[in-house]
Amino acid sequence: MANAATEDLSRLDRERDLAFSLPLEDIDPTDRRLYQDNVHFPYLERLRTEAPIHFHEHSYAGPFWSITRYADIRKIDANHQQFSSEPSVTFVDEDYSSNNNFISMDQPRHDEQRKVVAPVTGPSNLAALESVIRERAIRIIEQLPDGEPIDFVEKVSIELTTQMLATLFDFPFEERHRLTRWSDISTASVDSGIIESLEQRDRELDECFDYFMSLWEKRKANPVGNDLLSMLLRGKATRDMPRREFFGNLLLLIVGGNDTTRNSITGGVLALSQYPVEFEKLKADPSLIRNMVAEIIRWQTPVTYMRRTALEDVDFEGHKIREGDKVAMWYASGNRDPEVFESPHELRIDRENARAHLSFGFGIHRCMGNRLAEMQLRVLWEELMSRVSAIEVVGEPVRNRSTLIKGYQSLPVVIKRKR
């Protein structure tokens, strides 16, 4: 792989000087520019080193606590008795992206709704899906031009994950790219380049809601399938959901089934471009793919943070967190904590503790689809390694302007096939 992507590394070095010169109270990890420019790590490192439990009085997201150390993040994530997922797991309390859904519910409602759809990523269903994923991965790879520039996000990452999302919903396959659009806009801000106004986003999400309500009504009569809508219709805790709650869960399943996996697929290509020795290591020993998948997900950390809200006054590691305070667990920081991961900013595909990453969360809210995400990445890389000799990044990635989803809008590459 070529090293066009190493500009990322030099940009980080330049930003580090600024991150460590600012007064601590002026650091704002909710600044979306940091993620679009991929320069957030020095700021999170500064917090993790000097103030791992830090109260931000002024930020773009309002006042909140930053939790940046791996061990502390796990403690907060596992403590749903004192730290609530309601009313939202993001900084935004009320809009389309924070409708009621089971990830932003506490017990017992969380488990009651989650267990309804959990079988879609259960062992038997995953076993049945693997051959489908492999067949599609092969078809996608074989359609790629040899030695010509392509957008890897469009041609590979989006295509594979959107096809799977259409399967999970039993969504009309020829219209599957509507799912991609709805996923993109559900977490988009006005300055993201994805939408022009919040009103536009709401209009398009209204179209999403109307479309799925039509599918819901059609499936009501005979909800016997293994698709997510049929599962929701069969579930006692979900079949009579209020409309807002139905839409909240719908958007959660769309984003969860699409954004995180597709961005880890793209992130893996970029990471191997920045660390070409690791790509050579992979070519020499493809059995490393399974561990590499976990390491890519750690390195990428597709969901940057999750928020909780204190249910009561809590003395946490010497800090007084007040009832009602917002608490942000910065997974992107925990996954780069040198107390846990040696040389954490490097990609090491044979890293022994790669699976200890926080990217899927921890505790009762651990990502339901983590095994499906890992399987899609594993199968894709297995098929890439059997057909491709090189993937050269030939230009700068275009990244999301988002604090929540660390992702890519495009990544120009040239793929060279094995001879």
C-alpha cells in the first residue's frame, strides 16, 4: 500500500502543539472540526493525562463531564444503576436522532425491547448469513476495476453494508441506497455537508418513517420472517410501540447496522495504508485476519463517545458528579489509553489484547450487532486477500464532520489484482 494517507500523521503532530498549549478549560472535545480533520487525539490525550475526569463548563454541547481513561469508562458503562441512558446517549436530548429507542432506555425496558431483535444476530442466523456475505463480497470485489482510481467508500464499504442492512429489514433490494441516505442524515449536523438545514433532514426522515410505516402495515398480517420488522411485530414489548418509539428504534437499527461497520471497513484500508509493514505481515499470514478485525475496530473506534446522565449525586474517583449531570465516555480515548494498549496509536494486526477495545461498549448496552460487524469485516478481508495484491490510497479521505460517528464520506484508492 502507498503512504498517501501519512499526511494524517503529520497533521496530528502539528495539532499536538496547540492541544498542549491551550488552557485546560479551553479544550472542547465536542468541536466537530477536530473529528473532520482527524486531530482529536491530542486533545483527548491531554485530558486523559492531566484531567481524566474533567468537567467542561462551556462547550458546543453545554456543560458535561469527560471520562477519558479506559478503566473509568468501563466503570461508568457498567454502572447503569447510577448512570442512566435516558433521555439520550448523545449530547442532543430532543430531535430525530434521539428518539426513544432501547439503547437510550434503562432497565427493564432496555432488555425487554433489545431481546426482541437480538435473534437477528444470534449464532444460527449469523451462520446462515455468512455465505450470503461472502457471495456478495466476492461479487463486489470482482466488479472493481484493476489499477484504476475508485472511491472505496462508495464501491465497497457502502455497498456491502447496505446490502446486508436491506437483508436484515427485508427491504426492497433495488431501493437499498435509501437506507444509506437515511442513516447518513439521521446523525448529520447542518455544517456536515450532508444536509443543508435541519428542516431538510426532518423532511427526509419523515419520508423514511412513512416508508417503514407502510412496510410495517403490510407485515402486520403475517409477521413470520426473520427480518427486524417482523421480529418487532412479534415482540410483546415492541408490537404496540408508540409511533415515536417505533421510529427511534428504527433509526437505531439503521445506523447501528450500517455506519459503524462501513466506517470500520474503510478505516481498515486507511490504517493499513499508514502502516504498510502490517499489510505485508497480513499478506504473509492471512490467518491474522480475525485478530486484525478487532484491532481495526479498536483503531477506528467508529462510535467516538456515548453519553450517560447521573441519576443521583455520585462520588466518582474523587469527583462530585451531581444528579442530572451529563457524562461523556470517550471510547476514542479509552481505545488509545497507553495503560492498556502498548503504542496505542499504531495499528498492530497481531496485538494480543486487541479484543479488549471499547468500541462496542461495555455492560448491558454492549452493541447487539458486534458479531455481525466482525463477520462482515472478516469475510471481506478474506476475499480481498485472495484476490488483491495491493490497495493504494491515492488521495486524502473526506471525513464526517461529526462528534458521534467517526466515519468517511470518500476514500480514493487504486486496487491491484493478483496476477
